[in-house]
Amino acid sequence: MKAIALQEYGTADDLRLVDLPDPKVGPAEVLIRVKAAAINPVDWKLAAGGLDALMEVRFPLVPGWDVAGVVERVGFDAGEFAVGDEVFGYIRKDWVQQGAYAELASANVRMLAKKPSSLDWVQAAGVPLAGQTAYRSLKRVGVQAGETVLIHAAAGGVGSFGTQIAVALGARVIGTASERNHEYLRSLGAEPVAYGDGLADRLRAVGGIDAAVDFVGGDAVETSLEFVRPERVASIANPDVEARGGHYVWVRPDGAELAELTRLADDGKLTVHVERAFPLAQAADAWRLSQQGRTRGKIVLTV
């Protein structure tokens, strides 16, 4: 198969389109013919060695944990899916090597769900990691209908999903973003607030805030704790939130959560904004765009 791979830790400049053996399909796994794979910042951070102390990484390394495609082969004890099924998922295994930037990818059935019929391949690939991260963060702080939730970086890849999921739960959403993204946030159902100096003063004018989720880092947790009880603050960017009584969220593959996102999408409550789609061979350009940190929504590779 064709795949994007690194032979050792490196940067976008070290990505190469290579020929690799097809992935093996173990028990409870299926083989997926990849249609699209999303870019996530963790892809290039991991490739640079940023998670070496935490995760087992093997080379050649095929990056990518977000996939959308068609089931091509079904392994033993994997009856949840059949050949020809259109699926998507967050396919992080116990070690990091065989990712989604390839023509074929194998995945355990617990990581997958049926692809939403309302989304095309590129949109569907953008959902799993970011969508499940947002979903799990909001559930961790117990957002309920009628409450007000503060979402930091609400226009980003994760924040866009968090905003829509919170709105679907019946919450009022206050979303921080740059001025250029305020109209976009309004289209998702949020009330935008400019981030940066003076944010706390602007939030005081909002009224009571019941919960907060941080999708950006920096001083977002500290600002949130001025308005929200610690147990109702979650962050995906600041592990120190736990020492303050909040929640640090590291998403795990979960087909049941993904199926809930499928339901929201097919009910018209979850859309996917794709900033740009690149062909597989241009993965390095996709990483460079992601590293700018100013994109709205998702960046996706088409295979």
C-alpha cells in the first residue's frame, strides 16, 4: 500500500510517500480502505518525539488517528461490521505505528462506528478525535440543558464540535475566539467573546457561568476558575487542572460515543467545517498549515 511515513522522529520535512506492507487484521479488527484521514496537532507533536515518554512509538511510523473509509476485510470475532460498510473512527492502538495516512488501515471494532450518512468522506474523517474529545469534556463537567458553559477556543477543531454538542444538549454557550471568528460562532449557536487581555472583565458581563472547558491552554483554566467551581472545569491542554480540582481529558477510542456523534450529525445538529483538504502526497503541506494554529475547523487528507 501507499502511505505517508517517517523513518525516525522528525518534522513535516521528513514525511515521505512510501510503499509499505498491508496492515495485518487481527481478532476483533477490520481492514479499512481509507477515503480520508484528518490532521490533528497531536500527529506532528508525536512525530517530533513530544510523546516519547508516554507512548510506545515504532518505525516506520505512519501518522494519523482519524479515519473514514470502507470495510474491506473482517477479522475473526469482528461481526459488528461487514465488508462494504462505511465507517469512521479514532484508531489509536496500544502502540503508535500504523496510522490513517495510508491507503489501508486496520482498527479494532470498538474504535469504529457507521459513518454519518449526512457527511461526506472528508467531513466524516474530521469528526472522531476532535468530536469525541469535545463530547467527553462536556460530559466530564456535567453540562445540562439550561446551563451556561464557557468554551475556550470555541472556533477551533475541537471547539467547533464542543460548541455544537453543548447547544444540542440545550446549554447556552459562551465561546472565546478572535474577532474574525465571531460570526462563525454565532452560526453554530454560540455567543462569542474576544479572547486576550481583559477576557475576565468581558466574561463578568455575561452573567453566571456553570461550567467551562479549555481547548487552548495558556491561562484559560485560571480564568475559568474565577467563575466556575473547580469540579466543573475541564482542560485538554493543561494537566495542572487536576491539582486545582478539575478534570484533565485525554480521549480514548469509543465507538459508542462516536455513534452518538453520528446521531447528532444525521439529526442536523452537528456539522463539520473543513478548512482545507489535501491529497495524501501533500501531507507535509497539511502539517505546516496545522502548525500555524490559526485554522477554523479541520484539515483533512484525501486518499
